[in-house]
Amino acid sequence: MTTYAYARTSSVEQQAGLTDQITRLTASGCDKVFSEQVSATDMTARKEWTALLSCLKSGDSVVITKIDRAARSISDMVGITKTLRDKGVSLKILDMDIDTTTPTGELMFNIFASISQFEKDMMLERQRVGIASAKEKDKFLPLSERTYKGRAATARAKLSSAKGLLAMGKTKQEVAKDLGIGIASLYRMLKEDPSTTA
């Protein structure tokens, strides 16, 4: 069993912050620290995070100092934690004193998952209300003058999510299933995306 750590800051100007993270992670007993200076929003650019995920085995642990070092949101953190759990890997977050191998850590994970689901439900409800309101205002107008024309849901709209899931170590088959798209559609949009290297 190996304990890996991940440290990240958004830019090279934050060297002191990166050094502080590495110092704390090393002091916590981590066997190897992966670190990089890159934005959290671009999962494909996070080469060290991808490298960390690729070397994990069941029984290993991942340690970070704060949620925002690895994730962009609570929802993102829930997804990352699930990916780690599926690999048999535990997660520790130093600033929150969370360890998913403990009952308290498991409780916190479940709270995060509940908050994430609540946020999604609220967003969908606001979206439904907004669409209904727009349709009501527009129903007597000619189609060309309507503000609400609907939105075509395409696999291409899910490209960012797909790239993020792939960067977290998921297979293309798993990503296609998670996003509810065909595997052929996933391969096509990745091939057509100029920023995709593989």
C-alpha cells in the first residue's frame, strides 16, 4: 500500500503556495508527491494528476491539502472520490481532517454527495421554471421572434465533461456510459477536438 499526494497551484507565480503544500503533504507521511502549476479547470493539462491516477492500486491512499487542489467543485470532488473508491483507493483531505477509511470520513463523503445532488436538483428546477416562463411569454409570437427556441442536446456539448472523466482515469467505455452517449459519438467528438492528443 502506497500513500500518494497531490499538490497544485494555478500559476507559476504561486510557487510559495505549492512549496507549502508539498511540505505539509510530505510531513503527513506520503510516499510520493505529484505536483504541478496548472489551472483546475483544464483537466487535460493536469499531467501530474493523470500520472497519479494511473499508478494507483487497491489499498493505496491519495492525500490533498484542500478540496480545490484536486476538484473544481463539491460535485467534482464527489466524482473524484467515487473514482478513487472504485479503484479501492482512500482519500484524505488535510484541511478538513477527512479520511474516507473512517466512519466520520464516510459520513462527510455522503454529506458532500447529498449537497451535490441538491445543487443539481435546484439547478434543474430553476431551468424548468425559466423554460416554462420563456415559452409562456413567446407562445403568441412568430417563431422567428421567439426568445426561446429550445436547445439541441448533442454529444459535442458533453466534450468538456468527457475530457475531465478521461483525465481522472476512466475508460472511454465508462465515460460514454456515464454521459449517456454512444461510444462512436465519444470517439468522433474526441477526434474532431483539436486539443485532444489521444
